[in-house]
Amino acid sequence: MTETEQEQNEAVQQLRAELGDQGVELKTEYLIQFLIARSWNIKAAKEQLENTLAWRKESNVDVHPVATLDNKLPLLYPVRGFSCLPDGNLDVHPSVSEAVLRIYRWMGGSCLHKTDNDGCPIYIERLGHHAAKEIAKYATSEEVSHYHIGCNEFLHRVIMKDCSKKAGKIINRETVIFDCTGMGWHQFHMPALYYIRAISDTDQKYYPETLNKLYLVNAPSAFVMVWKIVKGWLDPGTIDKIQILGKDYKDVLLKQIPAENLPTFLGGECTCSHMPGGCVPSQILKNIPYMEPKEYNQNVPTAYNTETMEKGKTDELIRGPLFFQPAK
Ligand SMILES: [Zn+2]
């Protein structure tokens, strides 16, 4: 790692210059994400960034629809405590694909829940309640990957912008809490682990340096073994941000997260009693009812139905905010 602030500024300028026309439109913080991910090696950062921009274009990621207050698109997962959108859950809505509802049925529960002391959004997942075998059996890796990208785009283009405004600085990282309560050997199912690998590969390649902190709480001792496998798939910089905690996690979480922003089941004070399912809705825990897909939920691998996905290509409202803020 370098380096003084001056050296970092020079690296950013050099990277921007080497990117030519492409570099002009990219915000400085975005360039820094790639430089940090590649340990300030300008050539490697440039290569990764160019690959990312090409991937975003080829896969129509730039025009992926995202839910905003104005376009009224449905959420792909529950959201709590942001000013850009009212609190909401994933629902059986005509624009959502059947694949998303099918995957979500077998997930232990997830929510983008308020912010931490750094102003970063907190993503909570009840990992221990995932029906890992069922997800691997009933969903394809293509469907899981599309769902993940849809969630990522919403997070970065809508939620991060909201958090940046609130914090008065650029926020481009999220804090993640994986709750392992309920975890057993059935979770360590190889096909399911390959899905996790596919998702973490996408994030490291195309969304580098977007993790603030990751806490794995209520981790069973057996996890240590699997952790040794997963570690091999991650960048060293990523490993440093991860804390694997057993039952004594409360004080560690409360150092990073205000009690009123942390659910009671994780040692905080929040209950989100105004919302169905509370802080982190879960069909598996039955705090929300099973959501049966309807005829109108298309069986396509994308997160939204085809009509909505196509609309994103031409309709700025559906597409939502730009991913990259222009450089000043
Ligand atoms: Zn809550």
C-alpha cells in the first residue's frame, strides 16, 4: 500500500489520464476504489476498471432498472430507515420476476437496515436460516447472479446516494451483518457454496472496495473450517474487514452501530414494529406469510420482468440515477 495523500492524488490523476475519454466521466472516489483494490498499481487498476466498464455495457448493467420514489418500481428486498424511499418489503408485484420470488422464498431473511457510525448502509442477512440446498436446487446460478446484481445496483445508485447526502461525504461502502443463528451442516452444501463463490467473484471483479465492515455473528465453531476455504477466494484487503464472532458479538456491533439502528435480536433497540416482519422479514421464520408468485410474475432469469428490463434501456425514470457521478 502506498502512500501519502499526494502520491494518492497523483495516482488518481495518472489513472484518469490513462483512461482517456472514459476517465473524464468517472468520479474520483470510484477510481480510488479500483486503486485500493489493486494496491495502488495503476496498470492493474486500469485493467480492472476497463473490464468493469465493458461488463456494465455488455450486460446492460448501466440501464438496469432500480426502484426510486419517482418510478414506483417494487423493491427487490426490504429497506428500512432511508429518506429517499419509504420503508418497504419485497412483495408479489407484477414487475418482479418469478425467479426473485422463488429465490427469496428460501432465503432466511435480508434487509437493508439503517446506517452505521460511518454513515454506511447496513445489510443484514439471516444466513443461518437460509435453505441453502433448496436455493441450489430450485434456482439457477444465473438467476441468483441477476438477483444479486439488481440488489447491488439499487444499493449503489439509490441508497448510497441517499447516505452520501446525509453524511455530507461520498459513501460507497456497506456494512454487512451475517447472523448465523440456526446454522447447521446442511448450510455447507457444495452447490450452495459455489453460488456464494460466484457472487463474491462478481463483487470483487466489478464492485471492488464496496465493503466497509462484515460481521459474522453467532458463528458455529464448524464455520472456522469453511472460513478457511472461503478465505482463499477473497482479496487480503477484504479479509481484514471481516470479523467472525460467536455469541459475544453485542459490544463489537454496538461500537460500529448506534443501538437504535440495530435490531433487538442482534443486541440493539430497533424492532421496526411498524413494518410486517419487523427489522428483517423472513418467510422461513414465518414472520411474514409465504409469497406465492402469480401468473404475471414472469419466469425469466432477470430480477424484473422483461418489459421493465427493456424499459430501462430507454426510460431514464426506470433506469434511475447514474452509477457514476461526473468528476468535478
Ligand atoms: Zn429495525
